[in-house]
Amino acid sequence: MPAAKSLEPASYVVLGMLRLGARSGYDIKRAVDVSTRFFWTISPAQIYPNLRRLERAGLVRGRSEPRGRRPRRLYELTSEGEGELAAWLRRDEPLTWELRDAGTLKLFFADALEPAEAAEVLAGIRRRSERFLERMRHEIHPAAVAVEEVEGHAFPLVSLRLGIAVHQAMVDTCRQLERELTARV
């Protein structure tokens, strides 16, 4: 088993998604797109190499299960993988906050625009969070409730509720800042 510090965050996303029931790289990507993508995403270019590394390390076990003529490999956590995921979850380490938001980056440099154009950048950030809220509340929330009721996984719903709170705060703050910008113009 690799030393705990040798795994990257994407590896833990893969381990966690396998624990939640994803079985293939494609299943992991689909699960990420409707769950962790709102706060931590990984691409297929990260998923498949991680699956291979984790399999070599004995943390996951894979088997070929082609669909028609398409190759497909299904994975499951080993007991060592389950232990590594649990050890990472228990590890007392700094919880980094990484935010890569093109909207906020544009807003940071918005002094290069006319005030009305800068206000539109802010409005765009608000509209994006409103779309996220709509999707989270109406598409993802029912699925998270079902996962909790059927499979007993409570924390995808808890994480979703935190994500909803963050985006609601973004919407509320953007509205307040839009009012302030309008008053200044």
C-alpha cells in the first residue's frame, strides 16, 4: 500500500466514488458531474490513470467486462482501499480551500470596464449561482435523498446542503453588491 502522503486528492475522489457504488471510470465521471463537481472535480484524464495506479497499489480491484465490442473495466474497493479512504478522512490535516472561479477572476479585473459592464459581470456570477441552485434543488437533491434512503449514505446530502448554502450566499451577496453598484452609478 502506498504511503498516505503519496495519494493525490483525485485518488480519494476515485476511492470515494467506488465506495458509493460507481464501478467504471465512466460511472465515476457521471457521479462526479452530479455531486462533487460543484466543489471538487476531476476529469477523465485524471480518473483513468488513478484507477490504474490504485489497482497497482492494491487499493482497488478491476476486472474486464466488455459491453459488446467496447472494452470496459469495472472496479471495486479492496479492504486496503477502504482503509486508505477511512485513514484519509480521519487524518488531521489542513483543509485547503481552493477556488477557481472565472467569474470572480473577471470581477477582480473589472475596473478595466465601464461601470455598467462591470455590473453585468457581477450579474453573470449571480445568474450562474442561481442556475446551480436550481439544478441542486430540483435535480440533485431528490437523487441525494434517494441515495440516503436506499443506500444509507447520508453525507452526499449533507454536502449538497452545504453547497446550496454557499450558492445561496453567492446569490444574496451578488444582489447586494449589484444594488451598491447601481447606487454608485
